[in-house]
Amino acid sequence: MRLWPSALTCRAAARLIARFGLPNIGMKSKYGRKAAAAKKTSGGLFETVKTIIYAVLIALGVRTVAYEPFNIPSGSMVPTLLVGDYLFVSKFSYGYSRYSIPFGLPLFHGRLPVPGLSHKPQRGDVVVFKVPTDNSTDFIKRVVGLPGDAIQMKNGDLVINGHAVPLRRDDACRNPESGVPLAEQQGYIESLPRGPGEAPVNHCIIEWDSRNGPLDSTPVYDVPPDHYFMMGDNRENSEDSRIAFSSNPAASASCFQPNRPDALCYVPAANFVGKAEIIFFSTNGEARWWQIWNWPWAIRYDRLFRLIR
């Protein structure tokens, strides 16, 4: 019969090993390896979690102080921006406001400029902003009116401070994604004036062929101090400053009353999120996210990395 050592015998053997330096041939090395493995696994998990946290913080930092990605869901800026465009917006171009911070936390008022990087918004800039009707929804439009400007539409022509903005007919500006058949569109190159000594901003706009719609002739809008007048490039299909960012033109009635800086036609400078800079990706929407085999044909390759003007 073979005898197995008792617990007492095991303890006695352990004392002999410790006293005389005999080689450890059993349980200590086995459990030591398990403990080391468990410690290594715990350390690896901690490092992974720490890396994820660092990545999230870096991403939030970049989105807050440098560039934030947006995508275009509607056609109000056609042909400059199409539905399915993905773009980067620079947060530092106009300095920082509460809307540069995630969740729009009211940590400060006004804008904090960045020396050497920030400047005042200019006519022709394409800007993402919080619409003044709720101060939370992101809109993207073009700046056409600066503080103190008098803005008016006359038979489809944009008039700034009594001067009609030059237009040049260009059918290449028409686009089938504008929401109107090509045959009913009129494409133009509009030349928005900039500051003294600066070249105008030339960009495409789309008008309907009638040029006598409800937004083609308006009273004069007097832009209040520290506010801006915004319009879409798809002039007949844009909810913008002309109608107080509403589908109802009557919503702009208060915009023609004197001393009304709270009128919703005008966007406060503090509501600007940033300047649209570059399209980094674009898809025509014909491939769903899970249809990987259709992705190559859904990408608009000619729009990748296109600067926004």
C-alpha cells in the first residue's frame, strides 16, 4: 500500500526546506506562478482602461480647442455643401465661447480670442452656429451681413448697404441635389465684398428661374451690434436670417422693428461654434453602413479634402 503524506508531514517538510535550503519542489512555485499571472492580467486591464480614458480626453480636447467634425443633413448650402458631406470646423478661428465647450456650459460670457489665430467673422465665411431660436441646434450658413450692415433682397439680388452684390451667371453652379429640377435652376457666381483692400469671396449660389419667390424681395434688415446676418447658398431652399430660421416667413416680423437686438433673424457672435474649413469625407447616401460592398461606389471622391470657400 502506498501512503500519502499528511498535512502535518507537509508542514514538517516545508520547515526542513526553509532551514536547510532544499529545493522547493511543490506548491510554492505553482501558486507563485498563478499569482504572477493574475497580477499581470490585472495590470494589463488597468493599462487598457487608462489608454481608453486618455484617448477620450485627447479627443475631447481636440474637439474643444482645435477642430470638431460635423456632417451635412440638409440641402440649404447646396452647391457649396451637399447632404452627406463630412467637414472639420476650426474652433479657434473666432476665439472661444460657451458653445465651444461640450454641452455649452456657461463658464464665461462673450468670446475669448486666441492671439495670432482668432479674427472677426467676415462676409463669405461659412460658419457653424447655435441657432438663436433655441441656442442648442447646430446650423451652418454663410455670413453675408456684419454688425451695422443694412441687408435687403431685391428681385433675388442681395443688397448690402445699398449696393447690389455682383452676380455672374454660371450654369456649372447648378446641382441636381438642390431639391429643384436642373431646368428650373439658375446658377450664379456671387462676389461678396470683404474688408478694404481684400478680394471679394466668389462662390456659387442657386436661384429658381422665377426670382420672384417670397424670399426674393424683403424689407431692409439692420444688423444689430455684435450680431450677424446668415444665408444659405441654396437661396430658395434655406431657413436662414431672412425668415428668422423658421419655415414661416412671418416669423421675421420683429426683425424690422428698431432697437430689437433680440430679434431672431440675427445670430449673436457668442453663438458661433467655428468656421467650416475642409470636407474630409463625402458619401451620396446610396450605401448603408453595413453594405460594405457598395462603399466604393457611394464615396464622392472628387469632394475629399476639398477646402470650403
